[in-house]
Amino acid sequence: MIKRIVQMTFEPEHIETFKSFFEERKATIKNFDGCEFLELWQDINEPNKFFTHSIWASEHHLNQYRFSEFFKDTWRQTKAMFAEKAQAWSVQVHD
């Protein structure tokens, strides 16, 4: 199992646009093969800072999503709203 956390900081004027955009696309992301969980977090002290938290069955499944045309289009539109470069972490879960 892979947990993926992506930190994104948006220009303040794009916060509501991003939230709506994520809402429109989250069902499709959740339906990708191997996606077991997806949620969006918003920082309480810096409201233009968001995190996505997702769980994938394997790195292979995550990469299938990351290299899909859907992801490329989603990321292109999302990046256009950034105030700074995103950061991402993929971690292996050990019980």
C-alpha cells in the first residue's frame, strides 16, 4: 500500500475555483484502478494551502494514474492556479 500526500499552495483568488475543480474530478480519481482512498485537506492557518491524501494499492497503480491523460489534464489546470511549486511524498505503509 502506498500513501500519497501532495501539498499545493494557491493564489488566494483561486481557492474557490480549485475547491470546485477538485469536487468535479474526485469521483473519477477515486474510480482509478487501485485508488483506495482520497480526501482533500485545507490548512486552518493558511487557507490557500491544501493537501491531497490518497491511498493506492501499489506504486504501479499510482503511476498508472499519474501517467494518464486525465491526470495530465487535471495537473495542467491545477498548476495554473499555484502560488508556489507543489511538494509530494509517496510513502510505504508498514504495519
